[in-house]
Amino acid sequence: MRTRKVEEPERHALRALASANFAVGGMSYGVVGALPALVEAWHISPGEAALLMTAFSIAFAVGAPLLQVLVGHSRRRTLLLTGLVVMLLATLAGAFTASFAWLLATRIVAGLGAAIVSPVANAIGAGLAPAERRGKALAVVFAGVTLSSVVAAPAAAALAQALGWRAVFIGLAMMAAGSLGWILATVRDTSYGEPMRPRGLLQLLLRPATAAGLAVVVLQTAAFFATYTLILPLITGHFGASAAEGGIALLLFGLTGIAGNLIAQRVSLHHSADRLLRIVMVTMTLVFSAIAVLGVPFWSEVFRLGLLFLLLVIWAVTQDVFYPSQLRRVVALEPGYRGMVIALNSSGIFLGIALGSGVGGRVADHAGLLWLAPASAALTLLAFGALAASQRAAPQSKDERATAAQTPACTMS
């Protein structure tokens, strides 16, 4: 069946919603780029600096489902705007803090704001499109995270080198402000979220297919971020790259991610989420294994660095196929609880970031940076196991359940 042409108001709304994910993604990727400057400014180890990502991510992971229970029944647009304001103010406060402890505190508050923003933006985006085009709509909204990896990480690295880490946090606050203005101007959504009691949330989490399906995003995200959080120290310390070449690597990763998101939009129309997720996990196991082998200096630095750049390209494309495919799958598992399952999936992403950055920090401090990629490969294998368990427990194993489930669309005026 030919997909219907996307109406212009819907297209603008999806892009505005993507900007919200852009702001949320920047809160993570921006810190990755600023990490060396933070280490130098506060005289701390890379593992301690990674706590800034861990604090933000744990706040998001805990806050997303709890806030969905407390206020998830409210008008979605109002929730989205409120979350962006919280992110904006907390990040500005962090830019002017006088102690690392207070900086951590502001990251927690910003994480709670993001815990509202990302799930609600995704829920609105999912409601804008009919079932047969929902995968593509979710990929468009999630493109904000991809674009933030293009802009936030390398821009933060350059800005931190030139003006210091505080300038990075001011820039992140301005990203949230820009998204706030765009959504105010273009998104006219009037939908309300589904009411969910704590008991209902518990029942949802106790469903084997759903619980295992959500474990997939936690473990695979942890696999990505166990290595990515400290990718700059890894590249410069063990692959012979300069700080500038490290910034180029981040830029290459982000630019390739744009291609990955475009690929995700197309393949989602022709392939099941289950199949795409299996391809992602096999590919990433091989990529992380190859990075681990390249870390041993058997070859020249030029060869190793060139091959590492190629592996980062494959990684970026694969990662940006993973997230919309994973989201499409969990929405199909629980079509009657779209808002809550999207919140739980978003929570799982940031729980995975917290787990991955925490694991990466401890591995780096106690075993060395070269053990990051093997840790990521092990986490990917665990994610593969969770996917297999979810598929066995699901009443259907194909994405036709997504097209069969009719979800009310958001009202556009």
C-alpha cells in the first residue's frame, strides 16, 4: 500500500518535536565533548567526570515512569513545554555553579526535566502518523538525538577548548530555549496522556515480553555508552590521535548518524523491528570486538586510526537504526499504553546511559581504557539474549501487530 503524503503541518510538528530530542540528546553528547575540559577544570579523573552523565541519566531513568504516573494524564503539549523550561533553567544554573557537587545536583534536575520532554515528544510524534507510517514518524522525531550527536559532541569539544566547560552548558541551555520556541510556534497538539496508576505500571513491567523488550534498550544503550562516554580519551590515548583528530572522529560519528537515521526511516517501511534489531546486535558485537583487537598496537597508528574511523561509521549507522526500531517494537507490544511504554523505553535509554557510563568509568579507572570495547561487546550479547526472551514471550513475533493496533491520532489545529 502506498503511504499517504505527509501534510505540511504534520511535517513541521514532527521536526519541532525532533528539536526537543535534539535538546535532550545534547545534554548527554555535550558532556561527552566537554569531558576533557571538565577533568582539567575540577582536577578529577575521567571516571569521576562521567558521573555528570550518570547523574543526569539516573534522574531521567527514575523520573520518566514516575512522572508518567503522577502527571502523565495531563495535556501533552503543556508537559513538553514545562520539561523544556526545567532543562533550560537547571542547565543555566549548572553553568554558573561554584562546586562540582552543585553541578551534579543541577544535572539531576535537568534529567528530571528531560524525563518529561523526550517521552512526551515521542508520544505526540507517534500519534501524528497512521500505523503504517508510525515507524518513519518515530524515526523523524528521534532524528533530533542523531543531529545532537553531530552538533553537540564536536561543538562542545571545540567550545570547551576555546572558552571552557561553562560555555558548553550555556550553549546546551540555548538549545533547550530554541526547541521551546519552535514547539510553541508549530505544535498544536491537544491530546492528553493515558492515566496510569502505580499498580498498572507494575503489571506492565511484569509482562514477560514487555519487561524483556525494555531490557533490550537498557542493555544495548549501556553497550553503546560504556565505550562512547570515554571515546575521546580512548582515541587520543591508545590510537595516537590528537585532540583535533578526536574531534573529527566525533564529527564523523555524528554525520554518519544522519545517514543512519535516513536509512532507518526507509527500512522501517519494509522490514520488521525484530529483524532490524537482530542485525544491529550482530553488527555491534563485531564492531566492538574489532575495536578491542585494534587497541593492541600490532599495526601502525595510521592503519589503526583509519580502521577505527571506519568502525565508527558502521557503529553510527547501526546505532541510529536501533533506536527507532526498538521504539517501534515496544509500542507494538503495548499499543493500549503508548504513553507509558514510550516513557519506559525512554527511561530505559537513560538507565542504559547511566549503566554504560558507570561501567565505562569503573572499567577505565580499574582495568584501563582498552577494556571498554570488550565490556560493550558483552553488554550487546546480553541485549541479544533479552530480545530473544521477549520474542519467545510475545504473542506474535512480527511487526504486523503494530499495524493491527490502531492508536488515536493527536489533534492538529
